[in-house]
Amino acid sequence: MSLHFFDISKHLTNFARPLKINARLAELADALDLGSSIERCGGSSPPSRTKQVKHNIKEVFLDIKVNSLAESQQEVEVTLTYEEILPEIEKAYKDESKTITIDGFRKGKAPMGMIKKLYGEAIEFKASERIANKKFWDAVDQEGLKPISTPQMTDIDFQPGTKLFFKVKYEIKPVLDLKNYKGLEVEKPAFVVKDEEVQREIDFLVKPFFTYEIAEVAEDTNYRITVNLQRIDPEGLPMVGSRSDNILIDLTDEKVNLQIKENAKGKKTGESFKFTFVDEHYHGEELHKEEFTYTAEITKIEKLVKPELTEELIKKITKDKAGSPEELHSFLKSNIEEYYTKQSEEILTNNLLGEIVKNNEFSPPPGYVSSVHRRMVELEKENAKRYKSKDFDEAAVSEYYKPRAVWNAKWQIILENLAATENITVGENELEELAKTEAESTGISVAKLVKYYKDTNRTEMLLEEKVIKFLKENAIIKEVNAEDKIKEKKEKSNEE
């Protein structure tokens, strides 16, 4: 295959899907408009600290004043005597002395008295900022404060030998007067598994065992073709540097461009056909569209030959879960039904939470929204790295998650308010019960698992599960046939 300056593969296929049966689900969800604009970011608030650290505050009881600046903003004032921060000051001298060089002494060997005389003020002022940062988190622990975004130090006054005073401003989750979250009527789609879906899954599983035989005509999509591709300009002339030879295209692949499937049908070896592809991408926040047109010269046609579904093959592809065609069909249908049940429940959840967020409109703290947004983008970057994605567009991903970050920030704040209003909590006994279950499968002690749950956001995740369960129990859930809803929406769309 010749080299060229653009990736031809994306012009041959539509967007890939994570699961074989997900295409129909995506179509149904889109047609039903159920949960399509909501993506919850699992867990609770993004951490404000880099690490969850508990400081020892028993020796010093901080002089703290907490001021309320706005509904979602507080400021803390902390005053410390010089004696109270003296251990940290002395440590700063010890650390800095290791790097200081004074004439007549080896590096790190100068007398402490001389270091204090020459550099004392600079060392102490530098240390005061680090001490203030640490003491702020001590204040958070002491007062039970709950900053939800990166705190900002607004004032620091250090007087060597006398005191350290500082102010820190930070955002908190506002207290909301919640309304309209009980008795909501919400639709839940019901999916019916079709035989053709099961057959597609069977074809997918046995595809590695397909064989091919040379053919003269591509009569339908049960073929694969080898083509030479040439991009052409609007006048139909070949574009230099835009040719790729010996490209293999599997017409059974659902991701293949539909025009290729349609235009290749009935073609013989040596004949050509055209197809177009519209590429959409972002330049910053602006969406750009570019149309590509190709001619495909067919150099080889191969007909797909499916293997016989023998007992041996069925056991192999199902890992001994089925042994006959009937058992295979039943096994796969059950799997698809289980998948649809989970997705239907997720759509219901997103639909319900979407209504509650809509019914309780407010402006979430901007710093908190930014934290949620950064977390979402970072997760996508990690996933792209894990799956070795070459086409990761951070600017496009960032733009995509902006409205979702706002929604998630709102939901997390509503979630906490709902839990407080309805007195929904996660008790120590619930963590222990979960730990006992997981200890049996992991071999990790219950005590270690409970500590791990507390150090991570597992408690918050359990709280969210309990709140969602409460909301579903207090909602009016109306089950609807997904296919009927699709038809209904298409008819309305045609009328408009």
C-alpha cells in the first residue's frame, strides 16, 4: 500500500462503537431523547487537595474565624503565634542550611547562627507561605470545612518573631431549597431483542473462522473487496499525493461507509465506483466540515463463506456456555437482554436526574465547574493513552465536556442537598458489609478495605447509589416500547 499524507481509514468507515449491539441502542436513545445529553461523572466532587492527608492538629488548636462571603463562598482567617509555628521555622532552617554555601565553609557546614544572621529573614518568609498552606488544611480538618475547588490565599501577614496571619478564600456547595424531585413521571424504554440482532452477534463471533473464495461480482455485502483508492477534486480530476493501493474493505463490517457498500454492489473485478465522505473536526471552538470524494478501482473480489455451526465451534466461541445452535441462540439472546436491561436502567436514571436538575435551576460555583471539567478531560486523556488512541483531540474533548461539566457540578450539589434533606447516609456498617463481600473475592482484610473506602470516594459513590434508589422509588416510572417511540418521533419529524 502506498503512503499518503492523510489517514484513509476514517474515510472508509463510520464511527466505531464500543459494543456490537450498541448501534441500535444509540439510535433508540437518540430517537427517544433519553439521557443523550447527560453523562454523569462517577463519584463525588473532584478533590481540592492533591492528596487526602490528615494533619496532626492535637498540639495546636488554631485561632480560626470563618466568614461567609456568598452563598457558595467562604473565607477563613487563621492567626498563629510565632511559638506555634516555631517547629516548622526550625525545620526550614535545617533544610535550607544543606544547600547554602558561605565563604570559608563547605556546602551545608556553615554555622546556624551565621545562616540566621545572613539569610534568616528570607528563609522565614519563604517558609511562612508553606506553613500557611499546611495550616489551612489543618483548619479545614479542625472546623470540618468543605472546600470544593482550589482555594486561593488572599492575604498573608508574617511578622518574624511575632505572628503569622493569613486569609484563604474557597468555594463550598451551596444549600438549596429543593423542589419537584418526588412524584416525577419518567419514561423507561423497553427493548425487544430481535432475531436479526442475535444473528449479527453469531456472525461477529464466528467471523475469525470465515473463509473466502475468489469471485467475479460483489452481489451483496457478503464479500470483501481489494481496491485502489484515488481522491478526486470537484472536477473529477485525480489529486496528487492522495492515492492508496491495495486497500482491503470488508463489506460485512457495519462501520464501513454505506456508500461503499451500495456502490460496490454488482461491480466486477476491474470496474470502479465513487463514494464521498464528510469529515467533521474542530479548529478550536469552530466546527469545520470537508467533503472527500474518491474513486475505487476493484482489483479483487472475495466471497465470504461462513463455517458450519458444529458443536466444537459453538463450544469454542462461547467458552463451553453452549453446544448447539439452539443453545447458542438462547445464550446470546440472554446476554443481549441483560445488556439492554442495564442500558434501559441507565437511560431511566439519566432521564430522571435530568428532570430534577432542570426543576432546580441554579448557577454552580465556577471554580467547582472548572475542577469537574478538568477531571473529565483528564479521564479522557488517560483513556486515550491506555487504548493508544492516535486521534485524541484535547481541544475538541474539552469543548464537548463543557456543558457536561456544568450539569455534573449541578447534580453533585443537588445530590448532597438531597441526601441532607432526606437524611440519607452511608453508615459504617454498610462499608463493613461491602468490605466483607469484597474481602472474600480479593483476600484483602475487611479493615484495610474499609480504610481504602474512606480514603477514596467509595463512600460518596455509595451515597449516590442510595439517593438514586430513593428517587426511583418516589418516581412514577412509565415503561414505553422503544420501537414505537422511534416511529412516533420520525412521523413528527416528517410532518415538520
